[in-house]
Amino acid sequence: VILEEMKIGIVCYPTFGGSGVVATELGKALASTGHEIHFITYSQPARLDFFSENLYYHEVAISQYPLFDFAPYESALASKLVDVVRFEKLDLLHVHYAIPHASVAYLAKQILATQGINIPVVTTLHGTDITLVGKDKSFNPVVTFSINQSDGVTAVSENLKQQTLESFEIKRNIQVIPNFIDFTRFHNKSKEHFKRAIAPGNERVITHTSNFRKVKNTEDVVRIFQKVNEVLPSKLLMVGDGPERRNAEELARQLDISHAVRFLGKQDAIEEILSVSDLFLMPSSSESFGLAALEAMACHVPVISTNTGGLPELNRHGVSGFLSDIGDVEDMAKNALYILEDCDRLLKFKEAAYKRAQEFDISKILPMYENYYEEVIRQS
Ligand code: GMT
């Protein structure tokens, strides 16, 4: 089947967060295969800082009036969607993160219908829009309605699909399309000088990257590391920033391991840090997919994670790493040591993590989206 080139509008949060990264990378990949991609959001997405002939960016500007305690972003976005769909003659809108993007797309669709324009809407659920925020009673009716009204709905894991069906009265099919990885960016790079600077005594390097929110259990990261470090001298790299960073730093001081822990803050070249890492820790209490773990695996880094949400669909127990119950620091430390203690075993896990990541190569996942778009356009 020869796929037609499509004009697609992508709505997302333009931040470092998982959903924004997935939306931006998807748009870039679609553009590179010939589709015309229009990003519509309130500021330039974090990874969209270059020129490409098939990529467009439309900024949603919100006027500030003294009357508004809360600037009406939804109304501004809906108006912008109407304008861009009509002027650019888009074939489809793909919105990432249900709140508020799915309901805003519904509103834009209704307005366009009054002008004789039919615009199919695909909503992708990423996790926190369902598992944390969406379940909140104050959002529930809008989330349920807008998912049911979308012409197509995708979820990034089977688990997220099931959670959505359990938490909301969903009357439509949800297609699972997993997240993906671009190996041209995420691969093991030779960074020997960097490795020597981080671990001058050739210690094992353990890494965690996240937005340091409560669900990431960053204090568990520090506790796991302390137990590993007691047996096998290692270094811990904590990458990212967020509300829990202070507590994690404080705990490292209390446990007297600050000398072995580096808090690096937000970093762009995450693949370089992963390239010097031996193990990745993701002890989250909720994770619909775990994109950061996939990024690690693509760079040959095995993963110690919890068994929550979509993580078992990504991390294979005893193969690409290990999975434990939420909060079972003891078990996670034991598994980490098992992988790190023996050089040959470590190499085997590294290779297996990389092999597992290849299942999520963008070249395998992109056609799933293209086919799904075509199906939705045909049916609407
Ligand atoms: O993990 C976060 O806090 C960021 C969050 C988001 O909403 O952008 O990530 C979610 O979407 C990612 C991309 O699909 C997934 O890889 C993450 O697992 C998911 N986070 C959670 O479910 C907590």
C-alpha cells in the first residue's frame, strides 16, 4: 500500500515531558517521510529548534486582560485550530494528552463543521492525563466525553488502555501504539573522557532521569543506590529537575553518600550521559510507558524498574533488567547488584537491553500511526 502524504496538525505540551517529546519526535519523523506537519502550541516545542521544509509551527498567543484570573488558553487554542485547519487545509488533527487538548479539538471540530469542513481528530493518551489528572472528579466528565467524541484514540501501552477503560465510560475502541525511539540520536557513543571524569576509579555508573515529581520516587533511587554502593563502589547521576529534587539531595546528605551522587539538573544531551551509564533506575509508582527507560535501553543500559503500569510491556524481567514491587528498595538493590557485580553478566544485560529497545525502533512504530491516520480519515 502506498501511503498518501497527509497534512497533519499536532497539538501538544511543548515541554521536556514525555508526551511533548513523543509528539515532537513523531511530527519530525512524519515530516521526514514527506508529510506536512503543523505544530500548534503556546511555545516552540523543546526539540523543534531547526528548519525543515515540511515542519510548521503556529504559536497560540493569549491576550492578557486584567479581568482574567486564568488566561483562557482553551479558547485561544480552539480559535487557532479553526484558523490553521481552514487555512492550511489540514487532513487530520492529532492531539497529545487528553486535558485540555481533546476537548479543545472537539470544539474546533464543531466550529469547522458549521463552515462545511470535516476535520478528523485523533487523541493520544499518555498516562498522567488518565492515571493522575483525568481521574480527578473535576475533569472526569470532560475527559470521558472528549475521548468518546474523538474519531480515533490511541494509548501508549496496553496497560494504559485498560486503565482508561476501567476509569471512564468509554464507548469506542482504543488502539495501542507504543512509544518509540530514534536510534540515530539514542545510541551508545564513545565518551571515555566523560566516563573517566565521572568515575575516575572505574566505578559503576548508575543513572536516573526524570522530572522529579512524587510519582518518580526519587528518594527510592537514592536508597537503592546507597545499598548498591555499600557493596560495590559506584556513582549516581541524577538528571532533571523538579519538586522532589531537594528531598533527594537531603537524603543523600543524611545517608552520607553525597560524594558519590551528582545532581546534574536538566540536560539536553541525555544520550551522552546514558552512554557512560551501566544501569538505569526507574522506581516510579506510576508509569504508563516509561520513555526514559527506553532511551536508556537504546544506549545499551539495563533497567531496574517497578512493575507498575506499562513497564512490564517494556522492561523484560531477567533480560533487559528486572522489575520489583513499588517501594521494594531491597529487591531493586539486590537486582542491581546482580547485574553490576559480574562484568560478563553486565555485558549480557546491556546487549539484551539494546535488543529489546530495537522492538520500539521508530521505523517500526511510525507506520502504525500512518495506517491509523488513514483508517480514521477513511472512516470519518
Ligand atoms: O512521566 C511524566 O511525569 C511525564 C509524563 C507526561 O505526561 O508527559 O509522561 C507520561 O507520558 C510518557 C510518554 O508517553 C510516558 O513514557 C510516561 O510513562 C508517562 N508518565 C506517567 O505515566 C507517570
